[in-house]
Amino acid sequence: MAKAPKKSAARSPAENPEFALHSLQEEFEKNKRFDASTEQMQSFYEQMLLIRRFEERAGQLYGLGLIGGFCHLYIGQEAVAVGLQSALSEGLDSVITGYRDHGHMLAYGIDPKVIMAELTGREAGISKGKGGSMHMFSTEHKFYGGHGIVGAQVALGGGLALAHQYNEDGGLCLAYFGDGAANQGQVYETFNMAALWKLPIVFVIENNQYAMGTAVSRSSAETEFYRRGTAFRIPGMKVNGMDVLEVRQAAEIAFKHVREGRGPVLMECETYRYRGHSMSDPAKYRTREEVQDMREHRDPIEGLKKTLIEQGSSEDDLKAIDKDIRKVVSEAADFAENSPEPDPSELYTDVLVEEY
Amino acid sequence: MAIELKMPALSPTMEEGTLAKWLKQEGDEIVAGDIIAEIETDKATMEFEAVDEGTLGKILVAEGTENVAVGTVIAMLAGEVEDISEAASAAPKDDVPGEGKDVGRPESSGGGSEAEIAKPAKKTGVKDPEIPHGTNIATVTVREALRDGMAEEMRRDERVFVMGEEVAQYQGAYKVTQGLLDEFGPKRVIDTPITEYGFAGIGTGAAMGGLRPIVEFMTFNFAMQAIDHIINSAAKTNYMSGGQMRCPVVFRGPNAAASRVGAQHSQNYGPWYASVPGLIVIAPYDASDAKGLMKAAIRCEDPVVFLENELVYGRSFELPELDDHVLPIGKARTMREGSDVTIVAYSIAVGLALEAAKQLAEEGIDAEVIDLRTLRPLDKEAVLESLKKTNRMVIAEEGWPTCSIASEIVAICMEEGFDHLDAPVTRVCDEDVPLPYAANLEKLALIDTPKIVKAVKKVCYRD
């Protein structure tokens, strides 16, 4: 694995004569779909379906009052987290995202039970019930949250990348944020330093078309988000985020670039969330037809299912997967409903690590 | 097994709504994601989506029904073909307690009574380490002490690095990081662009990733651009993660008024940060505390805000020459013993308080001076102990009076030291105005020794 280069003034991006902003996109255009084996595709299918069913169940539990506060569902965007995270080196690379974080955690293989139990605010939750839907972490999996402040994860991700570079461990950071967060100033502060210091980071904009209720065209002067790194000499990639194989292929190209010590990549994944921004959003800013059209024609799970069947998987095989996942999700929901709430004695624990 | 479909809530505060419309009928096949019904409240309409698949059995609440309570069973869903008859005929079970609304918080057993809430244990009996007899005492400036503290910790721990504006090649805007680049190189002494929010986030993220960053703000006034990361990212993460994610970062730089730099460059942020659970806030006065607490801050597993003072950087103090001079966080220091009145201060105001005590002694008033050193966690035992002894207290603070550290000490004395008070606890702070530029107005606005002397005389009934 490539060691991160030492920082030095002579190698600043501005002095690089071979700078080619479009090189990654050009490579990607040559062959956009990852050549996956049947096992890999089945695994992607399983993971996406797990996210879909988990989120549907979370929506239901929210509706029943078992989940409180804000609850941002990932339904529709599954291919992004699954495609990217399947390309990471487990135990080495780090991941950070915003508050729409359930999908990324499930794609990481974190136990659905402890995620669901966090959503219901129980002691068995991954944050002992103290974080909730938006604030979940797993240092064991190098998943660094789960952050509730829009855009904060981008700068924090820059810090995780700095740690990879500092430790020369060959790892990279994958920092996800939305089209809404892409208008935060700190995102560009981080772009600048990441490019200047050649940090090993892939910035992933999950463009789901709406920043809460505001369509991208109403909030963004440049809606081609992959171009937004241009001013910092960060190569951009535009990826169909509704196709897990395309996302995976893009990940291969981006990660290779970053691991070679050539600095950050900005990847825009065009995707769509079927549900409202959060559970309390009636989604009146778009038509039912628009959502229905996406579901019918571009759904990432249906799309992969089609490919799988074309390549010889049977309906029955896929049904069996579906059945297993329903069982896993049901068990997670039961666990989350039946686990006890945190003990009152936990109120003052974990405020500080040390005693003073 | 038939599945109950229940009236959903659109928001945590919704208690009931109208079942506006059924989009599926009894006997319809349902797949996950199908919209079964529309629910309305006075605020919004929402689609009720199927999570499970099966056949819609009996509809129990007709469309158009108003005031349907959240959690009411509105229909039955047969999971497998053989369940249809069951679903068609089944009456809903009694509602399970806790399902529906506001679960698991029964008012009777909520654990809200004070006796049940365990507060964290506080370390007791912690004192500054004894200085061995015969230790050489050097005279150093606060600036050098801070630098030496950082350099020693950087030698000790590879993970420690410094980042900030002008910290490396320029040798520090206030020369606190002088010489560090030469010794440790650009990997560990990192010049950043002028981009506080960004580099505070990067520093915080690096701490989450296992490093030990020291983030220098040229002054804490500029850290306001970065305060989101200090509070939302650094201070709260350990708690929000149930103790999984640590954030051992030190945010440091000069705080409070300098000289003639006007309102935007002259604010004391001590009270701001000290109000935040999850942060350690340190504000040393002299060189020994600056070094000993800097080393403790860097070793600390918790995020630390380390507030220095530009006007004190150049002052020289005695500093014991020890191999490893580390002082305890969270412990105040008695700078001068006295029996008539206590003056509590921190940072630059400690110097003013000591000067006031000297003048008061000439008038026969024996003042004790306490340097808080750490603003969070505050050493209230030391404050109350001294109050018990002197029965009178003045707090001297270079900062605004409203919602200040002084206000906090007043509250502590009222709540826990009332029986020991012989006079009202009194605050001596800056005037409650943005700091003016004009020399005469600036002087009027800032705390000074005469103001402390006057307040002490008042609480001693000697004015």
C-alpha cells in the first residue's frame, strides 16, 4: 500500500504541472460498471435490502412513537453506501457521515439490533441510548459518526484523513455529505486544506436532490456538485448513485488515486430519497409522480435484481434472501422494543473520560 | 400470524389524526413500500406506507374517521395466505403499554428524583506534587513555559502535534511556538491557512482518529468561527457515543483583552466554554501553572480549552526545574493565605488580586487569594473552604459580569456556603460594554486593582 507523501512546499498542488482535473472521470467513463461476481452481487443485494427493510421498519416504529425526535431514512439511497463501503479495506479505512447514518452503519456490517436499539433509546443501543438516530459511532469498525451538524463531518473527516497520513498507515477516509451540506463554508475550508496537504480522503456528495425541502436548483448556483472541487484542484467524478455497480466502479478508481498519495477526490453520487427529509416531513415540495417514477424506473434494488436474474439467479433465491432479511429486521425491532431504557445512573456517565 | 396496522404519528407530538383515505381495500395484495392510506392532521398530510407484505384483512377504522388516536389498530394484515381468515375476523388485541406514545417513560418510575441520580465521583485530596528540596528554581516567562510544556510532551508522545495559523515558519504570531518547527519538523508543526472553522474541525477529527492535536487559535476571538467544533464535535461526542469516541484535543491561544485592540479582539470566553459539559477549561496565571497545566492538558483524554493571556506572555515567574512538571486539572491554588476576606480570581486578574491584597495588608486587611486555574470542573471545595475561613468573598474577573465565572461562584456560595457568609459575595468584573478603543475609555472599562480594593473594603465594612 502506498505510503502517504510528506508535506513539503515544493510539492504543493499549485506547482503540479501534470494536474488533470478530469482524469478520473475519463477513466470512469471507459467502463462504468464494476465487474462483480454473482456472490458479490448477491451480497450487495442483501445489504441494500437490509437497509431498505430496516429503514421501513424504523419508519414504522417512529410512527408508533417508539422512536423519537428526528429520524432520517436512507430509503432510495442504498446503492451509495453499499457500493462505496464494499470497496473499503476493513479495519483500515475510516468512514464519517451526517445524520442520515443508518444505512452506512448497516453497510458496514454493524449489528442491526444495536442500531435499532439506539433508535428506540435503549441501554443496549450502540451509544447506550445517549446518542439517538443522528449520533451513532463504532470505533471498532472505524465508523466515526453519525454527526448532527450539517457539514461538520467534512472537516472532521479531513482530520481522520490527517491521522491516516500522519500514521502512514495507508488508510483513507470516506466522508459523506449531502447536497445541502455542500453549501456550508467549512466544506470548502476542508477542500482547501485536503488538497494543499494531499490528504487521503474521498469526499462523497450524496445528491438526493433536496436539501430538506429545497430543491438543488433553488439552493445551489452550481448544481453539478462534482465540479465544486475545481477551485481547489480536486478531481471530480459524477456517478449514478442508483446503480450499485457504478458506485463500486467509481470507488475503485477514486480509492486507487487516493491511496497513491495523490490527494483527495470529490465524488458526486446522484441519488434520490423516497421518504421525506425526516419522518416529520410531509414532502409537499415534490409530486407523488416524481417519487413514483424514481421508484419504478431507477430503484437500486430492483435494478440489481434485474441484473441478477439476467445472470441466472432465480426469483426463489432472491425471495429466500428477502425472507432472511425480514427475519433479521424483525428480530432487531423486537430487540429494540423489548430492551430496557438506560439506567438513571447513566445520566452522568461518559460526560468526561477522566476524573478530576 | 396476522399483523396489526396501527395509526402512525407524523411527529413525536402528534396524538391523534384523521384517517383521510384508504388507498387499498380489504383483500388487496400489499408489498412493502405500498401506500396503504393517507393520514391527516391540521398541519400535514402523510402517506402510510406498508412495511410488511401480505393481504389486507379487515379494515377496522373507516376512511374519513377523525380523532383517531396514535397507536389505534386500523387494519389487519395477513402475512401468509392461510392467515387471511384470521386477519379478516381478528379483533385487535389490547394495546400494549408503551406502544403508541412516549414509551418507557412512566411518570411514576422515571428515576427523576435526585437521590437516584449518581453524580460522578470527584477526586479528593489531590494536591500539586511536592517540589523536592534543593530543586533549582529558574525564572522564565509564561511564553517560554507554554512552549517548553508543549515541546516536552511532543518529545514524550509521537502523537502530539501543533497546528494553527503562523505556528511554524513564522514561529507563532505571539511566538509561543518559537523553535518547535526546527525541532519537530513540518509534519508535527503545521501551518494552516486562515480558516478556523476548517482547521478546528480537522484537529478535532484527528483526535477522534487517535492523534493528540494542539490547535492554536491566534486569539480566542477567532475561535468563535470554530466554536461549533469545540462544542458540538469535541465536547459532546464522548457522551453521545456512550463513551466510545474520545476526543483528546487541546484548543489553546490568548484569550480576553489585550491592549488597545478594540471590541472584536478583546473578549474573555472563559464563561462560555466553562458552561459546556464535556469540556475541560483551564486558564492559568503564572509560568509554573502554564507549563504544568499545559502538560496535563495534552495528556488529558478529554477535550481541553486552554485560555492564555497575551498581556501575561512576557511576564517572568519562578518555575521549578523538574524533569516532569505536571499539575492536577480541576484544582485551585491558594496564592496568598489570609484570614479576613477571600479574593477569587483566574488568569490575569490573579495578578491584580495579589496587588490588591498587598495594598489591603497595608491597611490591616488580611486577604486570601485563590487562583481557580481550572474553570471547568471548578474547584468549588477550595472556594467554600476559604469562605468558611474568611466569611467574606470578592471575585475578580477580567471579563463581563453577566453570566460570568464570578456569577457562578456567587451562586455556589449562596447555595452551599450561605451559613458562612458575613457579607454579600461581590463581583468585580469589566464594565458591561464592548471594549472601547480610546485609551481612557478602555482603562475605565477594564477591571483594575483599585476596583478590587474598593470592593474588598466594602465587604469588610471598612469603606
